[in-house]
Amino acid sequence: MEKQTIVAPMTPNGVSAVAAIRVSGPQVKSVVKTLFGEKAVAGLKSHMAKLGTAKWPASVEGGCRAGAVIDSLLYLYFEGPNSYTGEDVLELYPHGNPLIVRDLLQACRMVEGVRLAEPGEYTRRAFLNGKMDLTQAESVADVIHSANRSELENAHRLLGGALSKKVSALTEQVKDISARMELDVDFAEEEADPDYAGWETRFVAIRQSVQGILDSFRGKAEVGRLPLVVLYGAPNAGKSSLVNALLGEDRILVSDIAGTTRDFVEVRLFLDGGEIRLVDTAGLAEKAADALDALSMEKSRQILAEADMKILLVDSSVDGVVGSSSDVILSEAKNLDLQSNPDLVLRTKQDLNQVPVKDGELAISSKTGAGLAELKSALNARLFKNRENSEDLWITSEREKACLEEALAGIDRVLLQLRSNPAVELLAFEMQIVRRALQSITGEISSEDVLQSIFAGFCIGK
């Protein structure tokens, strides 16, 4: 049976300037004919954008909408195998009205043999058609979901085949040794015992390479976790005002009354290096005013214990002399912070009272914006290490990790047997296990269950 054609939106549901829909499979030209007419099919050229008016097909139920305009839009045709999936592909770029997207999907599905795509089916077809290997296919999801630049750069390296090249080189070495072993097995009765001289050195080198890749593993939870930055300090130190200034909007209620913030408030802030979680806490004082105040301060201490970076805010308007009451507030806030020093001290409200700052401190004003750029730069430098031009990469796939562990265990068994002068048949058997484990990483050997597990976690349009 001929492979079915699939269709799905590539952009999230919702209103936008432009949406995108992808069609892939043997019925692409039939979809073009249905939406844009015979002339559009005749004028199709691969990788060339066309402007057309999509209309309801005559086969629409009841016929009341047949010929009615769905939308005027751009469309692109990619002739297989020079496409993402390796098949004929059509991409539609209508206006981003959900009603238009829904109508286009329905019109496409009126063509016989066209159905909605399953999650990850486009990338799965790209893998099956040889457009990418399995490690590259898995990295597509990492490219989409990376939360910071270092993760995104790593995902691009994986997508570009950096890991594939390493694994392929190891696989070739294992294949070469394995072939020599199997040759020895074939002629075991005719020749003397094989010469294992030098083999152990090669196996040790392969083991080091496999171990190096395995040591680079970083789990999805670790990679996907956003850095947590917690602002804390005395009541009315300017924490909520700072959050609003950093976001450029009035997200948190601000008042001259001390203690307005009673619970910690978490927001997302984008820096040059990536996204962070920024938390505004209730003010910390030496003594709680009431039971609710005590509960608020306890929650502040709890979230501080989880922080990747703790920032203490000290009100510069309290006095103008560094070394007097300001330092008393700083000292008390340190004690309240679970006996831990802050990672950065901010002297706030510099527009009211400019005071000099010490090393490890920044002067800011949420009202005028003074010092905010320096603060963002400090956050970025602390939370996102500069990895520009780095050739290092790490793996995030549990499947790849399991394959590497299987290969490593096989190599260890080979090394153990080599040192005890074993039968060459046993060595050849173990090397087959190692080779298959490495081939499974790139998908040279894969099962339907493995593919289903990998691509089920993708979004529908990818």
C-alpha cells in the first residue's frame, strides 16, 4: 500500500500574523490542485515561493462553501528527496487566524490518502528516508526546547552530526576488529592461536572514547531546569519595584507600605544567555509582626535554600553613609539567609540617595533604570557560562546513554577475556554486542518500539 500523505500545523494554535502548515507525501500535488487549481500544479517549481488563493474544493459537504475563498497565502513546494522528510513537501503560510488554519487542514484532508500527522511523524519520515540519523532526529526536539544558548548550541552541534561522527568512527573501529576476529574464528582449526598483541591497547582506546561520551550525559531534568534567582532583603527594600523594572511592566503590586508582598512571586526573565526564574520574596525582618508575617518569612527562607543565585537588596535611602545602619541591615539579612552570604548585593533607590558601593555590590534605581543593564550582565555572566566556539558537546538522551553503557560493558568483558587468553569465538561474540550497541545509537539498527518511543514525545507539526 502506498504511503499516506500527512498534514499538520507547524505553528502553535492561536492568533498570529502568519501560521504555517506542512503537507508531506505522494499526494502533495493533488493537495495543490485541490486548493489552488490545475494551473498551480503546472506551475510548480521546487523551492520557489508562490502566492495563491486557496479555495474550498467542490467536494465540500453540502456544496454550500465550494469555491469559497479560504485565504490568500504563500506556499512552497519541495520536490523529494530534496525536502525535510525526503518526500514531496508542501508548506502553506496563511494568515494566523485559527479559523483559517482549521479550514485549510480540513480542505487538505478532503484529498484521498491525506490524514493528520502523528507526533514527530515528519522527523520520523526524515530518519526513515535517510535524511538524518537517529541521534540527529532526537536533537530536533532539543533545538526546539532549549532554554538557553549553550543548550541550543549543543543541540545544533548534535543536529549537525557531531555525535554521529564520533559514534560512527568508533563503530568502524569495532567493525574492523570484529571482522578480524571472525576471520580468525573461520580459520581457527587451520591456524595456531590468534596473535592478540596490540589488541588490548586498541580496546582501551575505544573504551576511553565511549566513556568520554558517556561522562558527558546530562539528563533532561538537569538540562531543562531554569536557573533560580531569588531577591530578598528587609521590607520595602525595593524588591517588587526591581522585578517590575526588569520586566518592563507592572507585574507585581508595589506600595510604600512595608510588607506589601506576603508570598513569594515567581516570574520569567529573558537574558542574553537564556531564560531564568526570578523570585520576589516577602521582606525579612529580625522579628515577625504577626503570624502571617512569620509564615511569609518562612516561605522566603525556603525558596532561598533552593536558589542558584541569592541577591540581597539594601535600601540606599535609609542613610547616606556606608558602614552605619546600611551595614546593620546587611548583617541581619545575612543571618536571616540561613547563615549564607548573598551572591550579589544591590544598593537600591539610588535616585533618592546616591551612596558609594563596595566590591560585590551594584547601585541601582528601579525608577530611573540606572544600573539595570549592569545587573542583567552580572546575572548572565553568573548563570550562563560563555561557551562560544566550544567544540564540547553533551548527550541528553536516556536511550543513547543506555546504548553507550551496553557498549562499555561489552568492551569491559572483552578486556577481561583478553587478559585471560580466551577462545576467539567468545571475543567475536562480545564484539558483536558492542558493535550493535553503537549502531543502535545512530539508528543503523533500530526497532519499531524504539522509534515509537522516541517520536511520540515530539510535537505534531515536527
